[in-house]
Amino acid sequence: MVATTIPVVQTVGLTKVFKDFWRRNKVEAVKDLNLEIHRGEVIGLLGPNGSGKSTTIKMLLGLLYPTRGQIAVFGRAPTDVAMKARIGFLPEESYLYRFLNARETLDYYGRLFHLPGRVREERIGKLLDMVGLKHEARRRLGEYSKGMARRIGLAQALINDPEFLILDEPTAGMDPIGTRQIKDLIRELGDRGKTILLSSHLLADVEDVCDRVAILYGGQQRAAGRMKELLSRKDRTQITTHKLSPETIEKIRDLVHRAEPSDVFSVSSPSEKLETLFLRIVEEAQAANVATSGARAAGATPDFLSATDSSERIIRELMAAAEAPPPTEPVEPAPPAPAETGPAGEVIEELVSESSRPAAATTPEPELRSPAPRQASVEADRGVIDSLLSNKKGPPSRE
């Protein structure tokens, strides 16, 4: 990976202390974390429950303020609203609206990023196909399994084509098929130049997709480095070849013992992973068109999910607007039809001339209804007024 001048994420002495009701230090969730993530890296944040992974992510997103230390995302404070459009986030729990279906959900999040309707419609179709929910797009999310909810959650995290993608336990609750598909997708996005932070306590997920890893425990970074460097065993040598006969294996043992005073610890046939066996069986069932109500095979990754800076994105949108069909010209009103001749024409002209004349002042017709009710009301009002005036002059005299 080629490191840019300004890292996508940089923290220096990042610390978060949660206090109790009396403002006393209660939990030091993150302590003196120094972390750098460069453009195009897929980095894993490992650690057991309570090691500070989710707290670190919340501070990167500006949802929590650090107690001390410095933090920058794209060279700016994480609370800068302008940075939000460049980030995609999949939280640990899928907080989605249960009564919306998949298409409505993605359309809602696309509107939050002010995506045009044509762009939203195009991306929704491609993302649903990518996560294997194209055939379940009209179902309400309340009917989804947890694994399917994680799939649609990943799609919403990608709707804005983010430059920096944060995934918190992306494969939680998924079956082996979904886990494998999501890991392949993360690896492909990383190959396309996306910057990805993957937080998980599942070691196999991080090992399969990440270039670099940081291991946290008790809020502190205990180890960090490239995956191959951390996992390599310098005190072992492994040789893999085709199946050998017992005689050949014995000769190799003797040769190794004579060449170097070393023991051959084990000789065994490599075994297939259970994940590989499971996926092969499922792929055979899918090839046979076996019906299922769950997620289907994932489709291709959309072309718009690529690492582009803001200037390239603006140019791409301008080019798309230039290629759009021009707006239709307004239709000119049709010329008036020629005047009809004959008796019908004379009648029409007479009606038009009558309507164009100014209306003559006419005297209103006399009121047909009897004014008796109104006159009775006026007389009643006068009686009330006279009574009030007589009371104002003084109390009535006693006889």
C-alpha cells in the first residue's frame, strides 16, 4: 500500500474514561491509543469483548468525545459534518426500520446523502444484487433473519460510495455462506482501493481479509503490524508436496537428520477446511436450483464502489449529467381554429360578443325573504342596551 501524506485516520494518545454519577473515573475504555490508517488499507481491530473496539469507533465517528488525546479523520476533526458523506458505517446492531422493505430502506438512506433519484435507483438495484437480496427486496425488514439484516445493513453503508468504510462485527449472526460472501466482498473493496476498518472478535474474519491488524486488550494496543509478519513462525519450516510413499518419507527423515541435527515433528496429509466443504455443498445445491426463502448467491460488486477522491467524483457526476438526454422542448400552443361560418358561426360570435361586453350596473333585486327575524333581533338588542343604561344611572328606588 502506498501511504499518502495525510492518513485517513490518525490518533495520538487517544483516551476515553467513563465516569460515574459523582464524576469519578469508573472505566478507562481506551488508553493512549496511537493508530494510523492509510488510504487503501484494510485494517483489523481485534480484541475480546470490552477491549475498547466499539468505543474507538464511536470516537472516530464523532459520537463520543475523547477524554484526552488527538484524533483526525481525513485531516479534520471527526465532528466535522462535511466528513460524514465520505464515511460508511455498519454498526454492531442493525438499527433499521422494521416496516420498510429493502428498497425503501436504501432509498431512505440515499435521500439522506442527497443522491438524485436516478442515481439512487441504479445503486439500489446493484447493491441488492451484490448482497444477495435482489429476490427479497419487497419483504419488510421485520421478516428478515439476523444474517439478512446484516446484508442490508452493509448495503446501506455503501449507498453513498464512501471513501472510508467502518464495519463493526459485519458477519455477526451470518451463516457460513454469508460470512464467506461478506469476506470476499471486503477483500474486493480493499483491492479496489477502499480504506476499511474491520472490528471483530472473530479471528478467522480478520485473518482472511486484513492487510494489517491492531490487537487491543484493556483499552490498550498490545500488538500491531502486518498480518504475515505477525503470523509467521520463524522457528518452523513447512514443505508441501504431492502424496509420498512411506519409504520416501523415511528417506526424507534420514536426510533431514543427517543434514542438520533436527527432528521431523510431524508428517500428515493436509485436510480440507469445514468451511470449504460446506460452501461446496451449498454451491452444488444452488446449481441444481434448489428453492430457498433466504438470501441468494451474491452478485457482482457495483462499478461505482471504487476509490475516488472528491474531484474525480465531481467530474464523474458532471460527465453523467452531460450524457443525460436533453430536456424536451415545451410544446407550442396550436394556432386557433378558423372561425366557423354559417348559422352556427353567427350564434357563436353573438355569444362571444355578449360575454365581452362590460356588465351593466343593475339594481339589486328586492329581498324576497321576510326581514322580520332581523328586525326582531335589533329590537331585542335595543331592549338590552336600554336596560343596562337604566341600571347605570343608579339602583332602582325602593317603594
